Amino acid sequence: MKIAVVALGKIGLPLAVQFASKRHAVVGVDVNQAIVDQVNSAQEPFPGESGLQERLRDVVGDGYLRATVNYAEAVPGADAVVVVVPLFVDDQARPDFGWMDAATIELAKHLTPGTLVSYETTLPVGTTRNRWKPMIEEGSGLTEGKDFDLVFSPERVLTGRVFADLRKYPKLIGGLSDEGSRTAREFYESVLDFDDRDDLARPNGVWDLGSAEASELAKLAETTYRDVNIGLANQFARFAAEQNIDIYKVIEASNSQPYSHIHRPGIAVGGHCIPVYPRLYLWNDPAATIVRSAREANAGMPDYTVGLLEGVHGDLQGQNVVVLGAAYRGGVKETAFSGVFSSVSALETRGAAVFVHDPMYSDEELANYGFAAYTQGSTPVDAAVLQADHAEYREWTPTDLPGIRTLIDGRSILEAGKWEGVTVRTIGRPKDQSASGDWTGGRER
């Protein structure tokens, strides 16, 4: 087959490499000439994706993958066009279709009969049918269901482990017609391999959900579930602290029964997915009070955590406070919807002098976000808030934060024994069990 992949980002490029590894002729399209040049030179543009560099070198070297900025080189005559263009959102996670619209208009100009078009970017329900179909038909002069097929098939992978996740999870598809779904099934079965999964009700592979809307909702549902679950865990944690109960022991006990899957509470829910997709769901279902309440509960956790610090430490006016972690989670250099922004804002509102430390960011990078960078073990501080669970912070002691009197552990990863002389409090733990660092229940996010 000839396959076009539109947008060679952290998901699109591994997808293009996967398709090319099955000996199909793949052309990747990207608006960034630098990325196109790197791909054509068989150099991964963003290190950190397991197996990507080796596989990229193989498929480019063998002539199965090349990149271009020109849709006219990629789309005409393609058997399939897979679109993985980012859907941008504002601070309230309201969708901005600008880049996706531009890509859709451009691919429509060059679309030829007999092509399957598959969108993999997470979308509000109804977008494939009500936005992309008329836009493609108008731009191409072709008719969906007759001249081309249109489906939605959400990506379900995490950066860093894309190739493993492509094998692990069923590939969901939903077409606008039965023929489109059949074509999509045949396409994805020819470009993907699947691990055996005894835990699934049916064999792992391509799962047809019957409509584009069902496929769109499936992706929103699986991520919204996590946000709602974490919101519930956070409300449990706040109540447990008031009652002098260790919520982590409660969650571990609850999850020992197979019908309970309570997630882990914490200072913030960040990233491109969990805080965003519930908003995309609410875009179509504004009456979803449970979803809205959970999102509000999670969004309020940074301020709650700073309030916890204030209650333990006292007045924060003029106090030097360090937020540990700019990233939205440990081990990931990404600040999308990170709790660092709300945490810094809440501290500044209370009059604190705020610094930010993150082992994955340089002082210059932190300054570009508007943060005053903190150098480990340098300037004396009064208090700190652990925002991201970087592994490095597990090894820190008071010598890394000279002068510290109060520490709030927003991720429950610290060990009390390493913080002698410091008042340490953890979200959801009683005052005398604030930093045991031994909890293993719940689920990662």
C-alpha cells in the first residue's frame, strides 16, 4: 500500500515507522521543515521514544519511509491517509481546530478516489461526521462513502512506549459506513500486530465500534474515567485528612476487592490527556455534572495543597517557597496543564517569594515560563511543595533545601526519616504519618 501520515509528531512519526516496518510505502507530511529533514536523514527529532531511532534508521534506509512538507507528494494515489495533527486547546481546554482544519483542507485538495481517511487525534463526539466529512467533500469534490471512506480510530498510546502500546491495546475503529469500517479493519490489520490478551473478553486486535461517534466517545470515556476517579480519590483524601485517617491505607484495602479501582490522590492532574479530554466530552454534554465536578475538584487541588502548607507553616507573606517539579509528572519533560502554574499562582497570591526547581529543566527554560529557578542546595528557603514525583526527589534531604521548616508532599513519595527536623505533611495522610513513602496501591497517571 501507499500510506500518507499527516503530522510527524511524537505519535505520528512512530505510527509512520510502524506502517513502514510492514513494508508499505509511507510518506509523512509535516509543516516543520526541520522535522522533515531529520526524518529523511533517519534521525529521530525527539529522543526518548523506545526503539524509534533504530526502527527509523531501518525503514528510511530501506526506502519505505520518507517525509515532505508537500501534501501533493503524499496524498494523491494513497490507499490510506492517517491524520495525527494536534488539536490545540486553551487554558480552559476549549478546542481550537485551527491546525486540524488547515491540514484537512490541504489533504482534501489532493485527495483521490479510493482512499481511506482515518483521524486518530482525540476529538469531541460528532467531529468526524459533522466537521471533517463536509470539509473534505467540499475541498475534494468527492463523496464520502462512494469515492472515499472516512473513519475515526483514536490513538491509545503513551509517548515513550508507543510501539509496545500499539501491540498491547485493541485498535478501535468507527466508520461513517459499513464499507468504511471494513476497509479500516483491513488496513489496520495489515499494519499492526497484537499481543495475546487473556484478560480481554474477545481477542485483541481491531475492534469495530459501529460508528465514528462510538469510537470518539470510547477515547473520551477511558480518559474521563481516570479524571473522575482521581477527583473522587482527592475528595476522599481531603475528608480522610480531616478525620485523621490515612487514605492510602484505605485505598489499598479497598482495591484488594476486585470491584474497586480507586486511583491515587495528588496535588494536580496534568498532561495533554486527562485534564483535557473531559473538557472535550463536556463540549457535547454540558449537563454531565459528575464530569464537571471531578474536573473542578482536580483543578482545585493545587490551591488546596498550598492552603495545607499555610495551615502548617503559618503566614506565607514574604516566605521563600520552592515548588519542586515544573513537569506535570515525574520523569517527563512536559508542562502541559502542569500543577506548577496553579501552585505558583496560589503561593504568590499569599505573598510568598516563589522559586521552581526541576531536574529536567535548565534555569533558562524555567525562566522562559516566568519562574525564578532554584538551584539545589543554594539559597535558604522556608518551605517547599513537591509538585512532580521525579525520582530524584526521593533522595533529597534538608541539605538540598537549606533552612527548610515545612514541606508538603503532593505526591506521597517522600520518606519521613530523611527529613528530620522538618514538618512534613502529605495529602491524605494524618499529621503523624505524613511521609512514610511506602504506599504501593492505586494506579499511576
